[in-house]
Amino acid sequence: MRSHSTVKLTMKHDFDHPIEEVWAMFSDPKAHVAKFEAMGHHNIEVITEEPSDDGLRMVIKRNTDLDVPAIAKKVLPSSPLVTTDDVWMDKGDGTYGGHFDVTMDGVPQKTKGSTLITSNDDGTTHYEIEMDVSIKVPLIGDRIAKASKGELEKQINAEFAAGDAWLSRA
């Protein structure tokens, strides 16, 4: 019997803005709060905000309403308290990126990932997110992992849309 299951997910998006504008967004604490607001998260609280000359670290807690798969309703809350520890850095080579950890109170899940933004030849910016989600639920962990992949994709697509909206206002 496996005690945990892992979902690996890579998602990509091109922002219709130059990398300097996209980097300005990701290094602005207000943009991160606005992103979660636009994604429908609530009770947003900034725990740590550490801007530096070459990046930003933010720890944010908030509640999010999830579309919990039927198989998981007994073990996963529908509105968990989510904490993200997000680090963005200037890599010094014209690219930017970082890493993040996500935990959800009452959810036997750990999420770790990385981010990267690079400039496209046409002046737009390519954004890539890679994540590993580990779900620790005996017997049904694999089924929860497969069912939760759609929710993860929905959340990341909402993040992409929030970024597009932020950049269109800038």
C-alpha cells in the first residue's frame, strides 16, 4: 500500500508584454495580493514581504474555495487555509524565476515548484511553472491526485488570467 501519490504538472503561458514589465509585476508585492483576489481567494493576509534589489520573497495566507472531487470530500476541506512561500529572483542572465512551497491546513498535501520567465523573440514573455504535488492519503491517494490535477490547472489558468489583467492596467 502506497502512502502517498505525486502529481507533476508543467504549465506555460505567454504574456503579451516585454519581460521588464512582467518582472516588475512578479517583483511587486501588490501584484501577488491582486492575483489572489482576482482568483477569488479570500481572507488574504501577507505574513512576510521581503523585497530586495534582485527579487522578492512573500509568504501569504488565504482561503480558497476548491472544487473538491467526490472521492476526496471526506479527507479534503472545500475552503482550506492556504499558505504560499514564494521567491522570485533576477537570475542575472536576462531571465527571472524562483521557487515556491504551498501548504494547506487540514490537507495531507505538499506542493513545491519552480517558475521561470524568459523573453520571446517577438517581445512577449514566456512564463513556465513546474510543480510537484505530493498527496498523503492511503488507499485513495492516487485517485485524489488524478482528480485534483484539473483543479490545479484551473487555479494556474486563473493565475495566468490575473497576470494578464494586471499587465493590461500597468
